[in-house]
Amino acid sequence: MTRYRRLIRLLTGCLVAGAVLSCAAEVAWAWEAGTKIGFDTNINRSVDNEEADSYVTGYALYRWEPAQDSRFRWNATVSVEGAAYFDFSDLDCGVASISPGLIYRPGRTWDVGLYGFLEAKGVKDEDQSALTFGGKVNLNRKWGRDLYSGAYYVFADSRAEAETYSFTEHALGAFVGVNWTPWSFGEIGYEFAHGDSFRAVDTETDTSSGEGAGRHRARRRYSQAFGTDVIRESVDQHTIGADLGFDVTASLFLWASYCFTTATGDLGTSTSHSGFIGIGYAF
């Protein structure tokens, strides 16, 4: 876990260095900090023995973006976040990430973005500490003054301390949103993802025969965090979600998010409800 802590410190240093950059260049939106409280009804990703939990997080980020207007614009975001869980305390974690991007705006109503990201996550359950990297391509379109839509593709490759928690994933998504007023918005979206996922099973569950048995034996381990065995397997995941946001002042804002997710693999289909409410402040 030492290498993840070192990377977290490095990215945190990048966040502090953002203060220097903000003095050296005119930026559109520099600092942001906030907190969220959320829930997940299937935090162990089980097919038939779901465990629910709630959590609270705090975060800070720095977003650098030149203020000058041009068709090609680049930006970068550096963030740090900490999370504490009410019941499954072994999932308490700290995360640091950096994401540079290039945006092309061929017209006033749409743009294309290309982003890369690197994330270091240190978890109290060290098996789940991981380094994740990947990229994202998105397309955004405005329809009149208030309506907008978008589509995106994301690739992620995560290398955890324990192979069972490592994964690669490809995701495709689309969303539609509306600015109800100059200070509020609503958004709905859908995402399909294919990749690896850990899934909790009873320690007595036999996966020594049947389709995927060899993979299950190789990727199975006991989880101290969940108190049972977990297995890594490929899943197809469908998610529908909704978001709401409200600007209280020019800097203070509130937002809420909800998702319903199904994941299907050799072990069967699991479902989960998750969401959060949050408050943030932009400096």
C-alpha cells in the first residue's frame, strides 16, 4: 500500500500547486470543496445476500482552464477525497486523482472532449487499495437555451493489491438534461458497462464446477471487510440515474444523485440502489 500512499501525497501536492498556477494564469473556475452523504443497498455486490451501508465524504479539487475562448481548449483537474462508512469501516478510504483534458468546440452548440485520468486509492482493507488509469471521450450538445444532451465512452484499468479487486471496464453512456432556471438543473442518464467486478458469495458456495469454474477458483479470496468470500468475474452492468442541482448563491450549491444498477454474470444478477446528497462551495 506504500506506493499508493506516495502517489496520493504526490497528487495532493499537485492540488496545492494549483494555488500557484491560479496566480500565474487567469482561470474560469479554480477551487471547489464540499461534502456528501450517501448510501448503497448492495455494497458487497452480492447476488442473494446484499449488505447495505451509508457513508460520508469530503473532497477538494482544483480545476485549471484558460479563460481565453478558442476552438481548442485544454484543462486539468486535481482532486482529493476521503470517505468514511458507518458500518463497513474497513471500506474507509482516501482517493487522489488527476485528469487532463482537451476540448474541441467546432460551434456554439456542441463540443467534443478527450480526457485521461490517473487515480490512487488507499483503503483501510488494503486488498482493495488500487491504482486506476484510463480515458474518456464525450460529446455534448445544446438544444436551444435550456435543453442539452451528451454521450460518452470510458475505459478504465484498475490494479488492486489483491487481483480479485482488479478490473478492466468499457462503458458507454448517454444523458439528457434541462436547466429549469438559471440556478437549477435536472438530468437523467443511462450507462452500459462490460468488465470485471468482485462479487460476494457465501464461504460455503461451491464454484468448483460449471461454466467459469477455473476463473472463479483463481480469483476467489476471503474478504475481511465483508466477512465472506469474494469472487472476481466478468459482468454486464446497466445503470439508470437522475441528478438534480441547485445554486444557492454564486458560489454555494446543492446537488443530489440516484442510480439503479443491475449486474449480470455467471453467478447471476445483482441489483442495487445508490445515491447521495451534497453541498459544495466554489472559490
